[in-house]
Amino acid sequence: MKTIHLPLLHDIARSAAGATGIGTRLAARGNSLTLLTLLVALLSSGAGRALASDPVGIYALVDKVVFEPNATKPERIQIWGAFAIAEGYGYTYKKAERGYLYYKVNPDKPKACRNEWADLKAVAGTGQIVAFGSRYGEKGTLRKTDAKPETPDVYPVAMGLTKVKEEKDYEPLTQLAKLRDSKAKNKTAPTQPKN
């Protein structure tokens, strides 16, 4: 590993203090400014890379979970609710929609898969938004509520299931919160008598 030696600010200042003439001092100040600019640029580019994208594959508001063939040792799962699914790289998500995801056990990680399914069952119906899967892997197909459950996708085991703290200015979470709140409002709205 090579070590690159850059002059430190105090080295530049020391050489400028000992120099004679205005031109030499201005050149030394220019070196300091160049070094400072380089340092700011390097730090900024590192911060930009750290915030380059949201790695979450799916943000979900889970209404109910259906295990198949049973809850004891499920082989497949239907996750009903509203979902914002990642597309591409960065922070883009498809518009949050209601429907269901249909998965089968991930053969490479069956235990982790079933653990996440149990966690999904635990948050179902609570109004808690959760995140799972990876933006960079397969996420599955969002199916319409009237679609027959067939050909399940492999469950995307990635970073685990995470409860999400809602941020008011993050679009996928805002959309899911609106869907949650509109459903709650519709449940509590009085029904109109039919004439």
C-alpha cells in the first residue's frame, strides 16, 4: 500500500511566513485554498455515496397473512395489504397499491424465511409499516385482490423484516400512510341508508 504525503496546512503556512515578497505569499495562500477545496470535495463525495440509495425492496402495510398449507410449517404465504415496491436504483418506488404478494419458501434460507413470515403475521392489522427484501434483488409480483393465487414467487430474504419509523416527506411511506388512513376512515364512516 502506497502512502501519499500531502503538505499539511501548517507546512504551507510556515513556508508562506518565511517567504519574502507578495507573490510568494499569494502563491502560498493559493496552495492552502486548493488543499482546502480538495478536502471539502473528497468529504462531500464520500457523503454522497453513503446516501446513494434506499436499499429496501418493499415497504408494506400488512392487513392479513395467509399461510399455506398451514401455520405450523408453511410452504407458501399470501401477504395482503398495501405495498410500495422499489424500481431501479436510488429512491424510486412504484406508487403504493393495495393487493397481495404471494411467495413460496426461499430454498436457500427456509428458517430465515419462516421467521420473517411469523413477524409479518405479528404486525398484520396493526397499521405498522414494515420493510423487507432488497432493492437489488427479486421482489415478487403485486397481485390484484381478485387474482387467483398461483405460481408463487420465491420470498426475498435480504436484510430481515424491519418496522419503519414514518417520515412525513418520504413518498413511499406517505403513500402507504394515506392508504392506511383512508381505510380506517372508511371503516368508521357511518353507512348511508338505502332507499
